[in-house]
Amino acid sequence: MLATLGLHLGLCASSLHAPEAPAFRGPEAVAAALEELSRESRGALALETIATTREGRPVVAATLALPGPAPAAARPAVLVTANLEGSQHAATELALEVLRELLRRRDEPEVRAVLERTAVCAVPLPSPDAAARLLRRPLVESSSNARPTDDDRDGRIDEDGPEDLDGDGEILAMRVPDPDGPWVVDAADPRLLRPAAGAPPGAARFRLLEEGTDDDGDGLVNEDPPGGVDISRSFPHEPEPRGPGSGPYPASEPEARGLLELVLARPGLQAAVTYGAHDNLLALPEARDGPPSKRGEHRVAKKDLELYARAAEKHRELTGRKERPRGAPPRGAWHETLYFDFGLPSFAVSLGPGDPPDVPPQTDPSFVPWRPLDHPTLGRVALGGWRPYRRGRISAADAAAMAPAQARLLLWLLGSLARVEIDGLRVEDRGGVYEVRARLVNLGAFPTGIAQGVFTGRRSPLSAEISGGGLRILGEDARKTIDALDGGASRELRWTVLGARGAAAKIEARLRTQVLSTAGFELSTGGSL
Amino acid sequence: MSSPYTSTLGFAAAALALLESGGVSRAPAEEPPAASPPRLRFDRFYTYDEATRALQALEKAHPRFLSLRSIGKSVEGRDLWLMTVANPATGPEERKAAMYIDANIHGNEVQGTEVCLYTIQHLVEGYERLPRVRELVDERVFYILPMVNPDGRAHWFEGPNTRHSSRSGKKPVDDDGDGLFDEDGLDDIDGDGEVLDMWIRDPHGTHKRSPDDPRLLVRVKPGEAGELVYLGPEGIDNDGDGRINEDGPGGYDMNRNWPADWQPQPHQHGAGDYPLSLPETRAIAELILAHPNIAGVQAYHNAGGLILRGPGDDALGEYPDPDVRVYDALGQTGEFVLPFYRYSVLWRDLYRVHGGFINWTYDELGIFSFTNELWNTGQYGARGREGLGGFDAESPERLRWDDLLELEHQFVELKPARHPLYGEVLLGGFRKTAGRTPPLFLLEELCHRNAMFTLYHAYEMPRVAFRSVEVERLAGEVSAVTVTLENSRSIPSRSAMAAR
């Protein structure tokens, strides 16, 4: 086919770039890197497959915890997820390097103290089928997994994808001359297009299309490419029904479902960090008063925003980053679902330059100068523009360089999580009945449940229950509940019980199903803690 | 097995004893002769296992039109049975408009399953006899899923339940947030096989015996002395937390788990962890998405006597005008076929729903969809729309119907029982088979009328054919071809919602 195109390739030698993709690991290499980290971790990094994709790849969760009094699954934990998009490969690199950095620093006393008490649950590559597109040729930028979809709803599946018309191994953009087109060439930098509105009359207008042809003869180019669902748009908070990449319904894909079920299975998770294209630390989310509205809600509760502000300050202090963040997250975003539906403080960390500059440097090899091409049906067009996976991206080396600061942020977060202990337990003999007083203390800086967690019931209630052989609780319930205990706060609870002197009893503090602390005592006057 | 759900005439539970042929029961292994295929009775309810055997027997007896398969498993591992009714000789399924029919998404709302069984039987038995049925079987496809919530159904029949309990599926949920799952449900404390209303004597009570019928309890007027206080449905404090029946089996609502305006707790109680988080709802969603030929949806619930459509919330706005006109035409015909039922809008006439099943099939997929709330006391008296009763009211009239039409079958008079916490309590009231489900002598009528409404809906699904093809020679080799497509039924080939 190429022979019939009569190609007019760009003429200057510099535009004949090598069709090399950015140097990132593919999913198999990421899996191998995790295996290797786990092997070398002396038991500190445990791997678990949480889903298998349509193309048969495992989605792996890695739990990092140093040996300590409680098993990893029962500890306070932070979830680290990276590259939901499948096209943000630097985010996967960052997650791997953060794990490596934590393991490297495991013997430092302050790191050890935190990692003996808490755990990190990391999913560095939740969308491996989308990520695998980096290894295919021609190279085409996409966040879609392999689910066959009828994007244009014409009854045919994946029938009109891009074609590499000039055989350079990459799918670029096409400027198609069109008197009704919405774009004109920018006067200052002819590599760029500007909206046609306000352009001088007679200025040449263009449509901008992805490199390819109209395979199914419907008049549209590349409107139903192979795949798929973009996992980063497929979560239950405010999904966009029938939106691009959003899938037939939220969590329709095993990758997304695996993540949701992972969070449900880990009641110890108290916060989340997501590495990828979006950010809520460089610019904080809006605050709201009162409960969230049912639809269109993206504001966090005012009380929760204080936590976000503290995390943002720490982030700034550790990274020095101040750049302008990118635009709003897509609908159905993972980090928003974690906050709005699961009630977790959920921080999003973007990688690389902020809002991508509209004007790439003239020498930037990520941008291919426009050159003429005779298209089989559209006539003479120009081919060029951003190379796949380049716009607004950083390199693997730059991602790795972010890891030390991000590991410090994670350690700060782990050290700040709520830690409830039963303190100051007192038993008084009141003439045949005993008064038992126990103080619940949150030794952490974060509350046991943020406002959104209490609202949804996912992080509430905190409870303490007294039990013991032959104990009779007088006048009230054995189990007392508190919506949430703020960081550094304490609350005294009191029971009046009837029982034999010397009888063994205990008080257990729980956050829903998770046991936080247990204190045993005897029915006799005095404090046992 | 003898149970209150079966006909007072009694019946044997052996597999094919469910099926009658000329009044003679057959042994399970016996091949039914082709001349007299087995018939299902509709003066009884079918447990999950019985309904499974009935479906298998139907398929065996009518292999020409029926194919039965399991589309997945429930939380507890029961099959989700799907019966396809179609005539393969007249063309492949995917080229025919299909009607999807299901029931019993709420485990306690049982009689929709019988409506499904009735519909299947009516379609295969009527094929030779009734031209309209033959047309439906030849030209349409019916996907019929009689038990969406098999676990809820099985527990409702087998376990201690009221007419309202076992609504949920049986994935364990910690309803009371105490770290324990499903540890404090209803209990049959006196072992009589029923979970009834539980009362305690109290001279300052909130209720007294009704002057109209002393078996009935009515609320006292302010200042008036009472006799009894209501304690809730029969049960004890199983987990010693001071509360009774606060964490029974399951604890969610499968009909709030669909990806249409889904809202998490606490916006929508019982929503589930995320849309289609349950194996039952997910399997059905995948089935429907894999069958774009589905052009009509009917879900059977109980109770109230309603033919419901969405929207589930007024905040979503009314449906597009052209679709409302189609809905109205179908719904008004439904009121004619079901004179004790009212055609209604969910949010306006029942309650607001986020993540409801028919909201998904219409709001998201654009398929005209109804939920019928089967049974109200109007069917006792059939006195016209203005006389429509409730379904749960314990009125003297309701008791009188029970006395005279069911020979007091459904009502248990207050009787003393020993409660571990309260001491002597009184247990009584209507059994679980009263209120939401019809008396058995009216079940077949309920099945027939609802099935006929749904067959009418299926008939009105679009039927598109070429009416004419005209070729006009213009010049030389050039011709103009005019093709006229005709939809001969009242439902458009694409709803206005689907077009959006």
C-alpha cells in the first residue's frame, strides 16, 4: 500500500527520527522488576495478583511491611496506585523506585519504626494491557485496554483504527486542508494551529486528524480503533456514561474491579496516593460545607481539606514543586472514588511538567515538523506533531529522581496515620459493682475517620467493647461507639459492670471490622495499664 | 413437605409431581409422552429447587422452543437460570427483537417467579392453538430469568422470615458496624415455623384491641389507655449487644446496584460497594449488554398493584416526550388488562431510587422497561381503580377476606411465648405469605394478567420490514432506488432516550 501513496516525506534529515519509543519498561518487565524486588526484600515485600486482564496479564499488588507485632493486613496502611492511564509509564517507574527506596532505607531507625507498625500496599501497574501498547508498532498513544468496543456504535467492533501512512513506525497527526476547518496556522510559530475564529479572511483552514484512513467508509477517520476501556475513567465516582474510554459501566474491567475489591479487603487502608496525570497537592481541591451533593461533587469537606493542606505543605517542602498542575481529573477517576465512595484521604501526585507548554522548543525531538503527504483519499495533507507518549511526559530517569522525595512523603503519611490505643484503664469497686473507665487515644496525626469517611460509614464507627466471663453490663450497651477520633485526641469511656472480684475481662477497640487495640484487666480496684 | 406456601389441597414435592398431566402425577424418571406434555400448577409457590426442576422439565418437554442455561452463580452458589423462548426454525435469535423478563430480585418478592413460569408455559402450550402466541414465538425472542436473587428466595422459603425479610442477597454485611457479619437476624422463638409480630403487655401501651375486630390491634388515641407495645418482628438479641434483629443475613438491595444514577451509602441505602458489585447483577448486566436485540424489559416485584416506569428521581428530569407517549400508551393498556393496578412513575408514586434495574435498562440503554408491583387487595374485590387497597394494611376487611376466602389460613391470633429478654410476649399477626403475595386461589389470575400485559408489550416491540422497493431508471445505467421501511408496531425502532 505504501508504494501507491506517492509519499512526499519531509525533506530535512532531522525529521527522519528513529521510531523509538520512550525508554520505559513494558508490563512483563515491570512484573519481573517487582518479582526481583520481592526476592531481594528478605520477606518485606509480598506480591499478590489482584486481577487478570483480558489479555491474560496479572495485575500485581505489592505489600511492603517490615516484621512487627501485627501482620501486614491488620496494620494501618497507605495505598499507592500508579499509572491508572496505562500511558503514564513514568508513574509506574516512580512507584517501583519508591518501593526500592523504602527497602533501601529500611534499616534507618525512623524508617524501621514506621514500617514495623504500618504497611504500604502498592499497585504500580493496574492497567498492563494499555501499558503494553508502548511495545507495539506502529506506536500509537492510547490509554485503552483490550476490551473490544464499538466506539462509533455502528454494529462493528474496532474496525477503524489508525494507519502508519508514511511507514515511520509512529502514528502522528494530519493537517487536512478544509475551507470549513476549525484551525488555522499560528502566525508566530507555523508548527502550531490556532482556532480559526478571528483569523483573517482567506487564511487557510484545517482539520486535525490522527494519522490513518477511513477503513469502514463511514466518512470518519480512526473513529473505532482497537480497544477499549481507559481504566482511569472507569471508576464509580461520577462516571461519564458512554464517555470516551469509560466502558459499558463503571468497573466493567477486571483491572478496575481488582482495585476496588483490594480496597474492600483491606480495612487497614487509611489513606491513598495516586501517581499519574493528575494532581491535588499542587493545587488543592475546592472545599465544601456540609454533606456532598449527590451529583457532580468534586469538592472535599472543609474539615478534610485541612489534611489535604498539610499533605500539600509537606509535599512542597520535600519536592520544592510549585508548578501549575494540569486540568481537572476525568470523570470516574480513581483518586476521587477513593475519597468520595471509600472515605479515604486521597492524594494525587502528577509527574513531570505542569500544563504542557503549547510551544515545544524548535529542537525538541518529541515534536515532528510538518511535512507533506499524499493521503489515499484526502489528497495532499501534512503529517507531523507530537510523537506518541511525549507530550507532557518525563523520562524514566526523571521519574526515578522523584522517588527519594516521594518516599519521604509516604513515610510522613504512614507516620501520621491514626493509631488508636487504650490508655489509662481504671477499675473502681463501687460496693459490689465496678466502674470501668478506659481512655481511647489517637496517637497519630490523622483522624480515625475523615469527614467523608464518617459520612459514607466506611470509616465509622470507632467502637470499644467490654467483655469477660460472667460480666454483666449495667444499664447500657457493652459496645460504645464514637464517629471518629481526631489526631492527638482522646476520649474516655465508662461502663458499670457486675462481676466476681478477680474475674478476667477485656476491652477491645475496633474500627468497623478492624481490631485496633485490646486491653485485658481484672475486676479489682486499680489501673492495669 | 407441607408448608403454608403450598395449596391447601396439599402437594407432593417429588420432582415431576409439580407437573400434572391429566391429574396423574408422574415418576421423575418417566419420559412424558409427547401427546400430553406436563403442566405446571399455579395454585402454589415454587421454592428455588422446585422452580429449577420445573424449568428443567419444561425445557425437556418443549425442546423445540425452549433452551435453559445458567448465566452465573449467586453468592451462595445457586444457578441463575435463563430460559430462552424462541423458534430457531424462523431465524437466529440475534435478528429478532427480544423481550427480557425477570423476577424476584428482592428475595421475598416471590410470585414474579410464578409469573415467569406461567409465561413460559403459556408461550409453548399456546403455540399450536393461538395465532398470536405463534406469531410471538416465531418472530420474537423471550429471555426469561425467573429468579434474579436465588439465595434470597431460598432463604425466604426455608428460613425464619416475615413478608418483608430476605429482600437482600446473601453476601454477608456487617449492618451494625460491630465487626461481626449477619450475627443477629430474626428468630422463630416459639418454633411454630413463623416469624410473627412480637408484642408485650403494658397498661400504658401504644396499642389496644380494635373494637371492630378484637384480633386486630389499633393505635390508642392520645390520653387513652393502651394494652400492648409493639416490639418488632419475632427475634432475640443473638449477639448480646442490647439490640434485636439488627444484623440479619445480607444487608443490601440488588435493585440499587445498577449503573444508572448509582449513589453510594448514605445517599442510597443498600447500594452495594459499587455498581454491579454483586455476581447476580453483574451476570445479568453482561447478558443484556451481549444481546442488543433486547427491545423490551419487564421486571416483576411485589407489592402494591403498580405498573411502574422511571425516572427514579425527579432531579433527573422527565423522560423525552415521544417516549413518554409510548410509555403512557403501554401503561394505560396495562391498567385495562390489570384493572386493580395503577400505571405510575417511580419517584412520584412510590419512592426515589438510585441505581435501579429498569432505570439502567431505559435511562442508559434506551429500552422501554416496566416494573410491575404484583398484588394488592384490589384483586380480592375488583371494585375498580378508586377502590384499590394497600397491600400491607391489617384492616377488618382484610381479615374478613382471609376468614371467608382462605378460612383463616393466613392469620395467627396473638398467643403467649417466652422471650429471653422480655419475659412473656405475645406473638401473632399475618404469616409471611400474606400481604405481599396473593392468596393461592388468585395466583393464577395474577400470573395470567401480568403475563398478558408483558406479551402485549412484546407484541408492540418494533417490527421493521421492507414495505416496498422501487427502481426507477433515470438514464442509461443510472437508476434511482426507493426503499420504504415500515415499522408496523407502536414502539419505535429506537427510543428517543437511545437516540440521546
